[in-house]
Amino acid sequence: MNKYADNNRRFVEFNAGDLVTVKVPDPRLSKSSRGRDPRLMQKYVGPLPIIKRIGMVAYKIELPS
């Protein structure tokens, strides 16, 4: 089964200054989302600039204030 799933994946590298979107871990647990319909909540934040690359798949990004 993995060979079929791996065919749809692609290797992507980002550099400093690139803009990316970040997935919110669980928007339903956020205090600002009380009383909202979970289907209408924002699932991604961005675009955010990358500050630097830390590891193979880890990046430091500039979070919104």
C-alpha cells in the first residue's frame, strides 16, 4: 500500500525568504474559537516567511503577532 501512496508524494525544499502556509494543529481547541462551527474555522495560517532552515524538514518561520 505504501508504494501507491508514495507515488503521490513529492520532495519539496524551501529556502529562507520563501512564503509558506502553516496548518493549525487543532482549531477546535483554540480559546478564540468557542461557539463557532468547526467546519467554518480557518485550518491554515499564512503565507508566512521562512527565517531559516533548521534541519532536513524543520524551518523557523516568522509568526504573526
